[in-house]
Amino acid sequence: NLSLPIVVVSLLVSLEMASVFSVYTMVFFGISGVITIFTSGMSAAFGNMFANNEKEAINKYHNYFEFLIYILITILYSVTLALIIPFIKLYLFDADINYIFPTLAILFTIWSVIRGTAIPSQTIINASGKWKLVTKKNIYQMSFLFVSMLIFGYFLGINGILVSMILAYLYRTILLMIAANGKILKAGHITTIR
């Protein structure tokens, strides 16, 4: 949910930059939706494997799933980064404010890649029904996100808000990987990195 960042951008930066932020958000959430098309049924498939206690199959297919998601993320967000500025120039060629911010494109891409790399771990956590492993940590992440957005947003503007989002989601992604690989799959924390 990106309501909080848009509100913070509106309050700390300007309504015009909130409009810019919304356009970039719309594009990157569209790409995220494409990834969701490929991942939506996986939680049920892994849930069935957990119900049948198929540990070897879970580890094997999780590794395949993770690899395929990372390839998909790499391709989609590389293309998005290359084409977002030309797309925005075409889409908003006659706008009354400037929507062309290459730094925003880069920061949104980094944020989206980090969010995307959490998908396999989040899928395993959801499928196993062990979301309580990360509930408190999600509260810490949201608290950090709120405070850091106010601080970074005040000093660095819209780029600072995106940096705080990147840091918060990096924290969340690492914790999800630790929970999924280390505590649920018992495959070790470094499995995803390999």
C-alpha cells in the first residue's frame, strides 16, 4: 500500500511532486501486477505440499520458483528502467509540471526489485501458515518506514522518501528470507544468495 508515502510526499514536498510520485507508482505497480499473474497460484501449490509434508518437493520447487521469479524480475525491471522515461515523456508530453525525473526511475526500480525478491519467501511463509514468524518484524518495518520517511523526506524530499522505502523493504525482504529459508525450509539463511 502506497497511501502513506503519497500523503508524506504531499505534506513534506508538494502536491505536484505527489502527482509525479503517483505516476511512477502507477507504472511500477502495473509491472508488479504482471509478476503477480505468474505467482498468484504458487501459494496454494506450496500449501498443498506443506499439508502433505513433502519437504524435498517444497525445497526443490521453491528453488525453481525463486530462480524463475528472479529472472522475471530482472527482465521486467530492466526493460522498465530503460523505457519509463520515454513512456512518461509520451504519456505526459503536454503536462503543466515536469514528470521527468531519472533519479526517481532508478529509485523506484531499486525499490521494486527489492519488493519482488521477497515474493518467493512470502509465498513460503503464507503457504506454511507461519506468518506469526514475521508479524512483529512487520510492525518494526512499518514503524521504521514511517519515521524514516518523515526524516528523509524532510531533508531529501521525494528522493529521501524513496530511500526510506528502499531501506524498509530491504529490511523486510531479508527478514522474510531468513524466516522462509532458515526457519520454515530449514535450508539455511544463505540459500537465496547462492
